[in-house]
Amino acid sequence: MKKGLVLEGGALRGLFSAGVIDVMMENHICIDGLVGVSAGAAFGCNYKSEQPGRAIRYNKKFAHDWRYCSLRSLITTGDLFGGHFCYHVLPTRLDVFDTATFDRNPMEFYVVCTDVTTGQAEYKLLMKHSHECYEWIRASASMPLASKVVEIGDKKLLDGGISDSIPLHFFQQKGYDRNVVVLTQPEGYVKKPNRLLPLMRWQLRRYPRFLEAAEQRHVMYNAQLAYVRAEERKGNTVVIRPTGELSIEHVSHDPAEMENVYQQGRQAALDKLPAILKLYQEE
């Protein structure tokens, strides 16, 4: 039996997921693998480096730093969340990422990106830290309109949520038959077509396959929600969701708001802790 953890994205709604994984780490829950999408990748890497509390700490600390997230960063660098600052300066100098533990931990860590030329999901297994490793995480979390296309080798990549928002089926195909899925929207949520599609069509007009995927994202996402619910009923999946709509937007500069969402994630994990332990202990 392989024990997996699936983290969807949602920008700063992902602080809910950060609260969940911190509770799991604090309770010494070892998993065989984690797949993260967008913010799920950016925050989920801390599970492999065994650093509970890191995600909420640096988000609050740099909430007002223009280099971290700001219109100024978008104008001057092309990224709302500063690509170089967030993925290279911060983890190496300011809130140091434990690379030794990350490299030593046998837990498989996958990130999901979208190839803008094909519109298809790219799944990358990251077992050792490197500049390229950080770039894959960055690419996974690079939201259309708010980020530049990230080029890694011959790949051109953006937000993984466009092509595979909740990669439970992918993980099951990898042999993960017992999974915890962390969602950042409450029960009953239905995704609607993106109102910013006209802007995307202009900005990303060179990538028609990506635009096709973006136009169908709500269809894909709602089908994945239905699949997650079906797997939950089978008993092979524990789903952790907010009890209601999270108060935070994709972007926030309010540390108190961040802390509130993080604490909601912690409480949700504590409420589901017996179910998580039972799921992972089953043979």
C-alpha cells in the first residue's frame, strides 16, 4: 500500500493546505508521496523538507515586501509573485529551505505544470534540490496573466491547475492506493468559466492549445470534484475541505487574514486526524 497526499492549488487559499500538512507533520504522519499543484507544490515541498510552520511564517513575514508579491513586481519582473525572490532568494537566504532533509527524505514529491505549447499536464518528480527543482515549483505556481511563461530546457510552462487541478487519478495510476486529498473550496463548490479568458486570449495568443485547456478548465475541474467524491465514498480517499468559503483572495497582504486561513486548515486536519490515521494504517 502506498500512502499519498494530493494538494490542489488556489494561490493564498493554499495556506489552508499549509495548515493541514503542518498538523500531519506534527503528528509524525509519514507518507510515501505527495503531488502538489500550484500553491500545493509551493507549500507542499515543506513536507519533504520536514519544516512545519515555514509556509505560514514566510508568507506573513513578507506580506508587505514588494519583492514577494506586488503590482510593482508584476510591472518590473513580469511576475506578480516575484520569481527570483520567491523561489531563489527567499529559500536560500531569508527563510532557508532544508535542502539536506529534502534530498535525504525518500518521499516522492511531484509537481504539476501545464505545457503551454501542448496544453497538457507535465508531471515532474523532484527528489533532489537544485535550481531547476525550484524552477519547476515556480512554474507549477505561475498563474496566467500574473506570471511569465517559465522555460525549463525545451519546456514552456505555466500553472498546473489549468490542465490537472486535482491529480488524484494521476497518483492512483502511480500506485498510490490510499490518498488524502486537500481541497481549498468547500463542499458543493462548482467552478464557472474564467471571466478573464478574453485577456488570456490576447496575452497567450501564441499558445492556442493552452487557451483551449484554459477554456475547458471549469469542465475538467468539476469532473475531478465528482471523481474525488466517488473515491471518497469507496473509502480509499480522505478529503479535507474548508467548511465554508475561505475569506482570503488569491492575493493578500494581511498577515491576520493569512493566519486565519492557516488555522482553518489546522482545525480541519485535526478534525480528520482519526480518519487519516485509519486510512494510512489499512492494508
